[in-house]
Amino acid sequence: MFIKFKINGEEKTAEVNAEDRLLDFIREELYLTGTKEGCGEGECGACTIIMDNKTVPSCLVYAYEADGKELYTIEGKKALEELEVIQQAFVDAGAVQCGFCIPGMVMATKILLDKNINPRREEIREALQGNLCRCTGYVKIVDGVELSAKRLIERRCKVNE
């Protein structure tokens, strides 16, 4: 079957099989390998992408479900300028260890900050609860989200001057 969708700001048409997972399609057909497979069960968040302004575990979504949708992966920083700000804040806060979980964390952070630009640490932890990290202990990741929020607020203030 053929699907039409938008990914990282680009319109695409592709042929997919009914049993193809969106994660595999993104990695193997579109060669966007920043999205990772961790558990394959939607529990770890490593495969998190944004679909129509919501985070989704791409390992639990069939590729055909992307038909008519707007998708963003970690590679979408040209289409979503905030992703670059968030990625740099994570680096500067020391939130990146092995990096495996970070693409999903960044995508979840983007959606959180779209809804709440100044979240409390508790709200950050709640928003990231579906994303697991084995390296950092989460403190630095929460710091990275806070730094992201600060930088995005500063950026918005400069734009409005």
C-alpha cells in the first residue's frame, strides 16, 4: 500500500507493507537512524518520535498509520528549530552519556515545552516517565530540560524585542 506523509518538514510518498513497523520504516527505508530500538515493546522511549504533535513509540505503530500524518524524528532540527536548542542544552547540562536514550528524551522534551515552557522538576520527571535511561540517573536529564526551557524562553524574548 502507498502512504503519503510529511517527515521532518518534507512531503513523502512511500510503499509500505501492512506488517511494517514505523520504527523499521524510518530507520531502514528513510535512513533516519537517530530513532533507536530499545525494548520493542513501547516501554523504554528510545524510539519516541513526534506524530501530529504527540509523542509516540514508533515500535508500536504500523508504518501505514503514518498516512496523512506529520512526523518528526531527532533529525528534524531544520524543520523544528527548538530541537537544536534542546539538543545543545542536553550536551551543556551533561545529560548525554551513551546517547542511546537521548533522541527519545529530546522529542519528549519538545512536546513538554510546547505545552509548558516553564515546567517544575516534578512535571519534567512526569513528562519523561516513559523514557528510560541506564546511564545518567535522570538528574542531568532534568537539568537539561530546565536549561532547554530557559534558553527557549530567552530566545522567544529576543524575538519579541
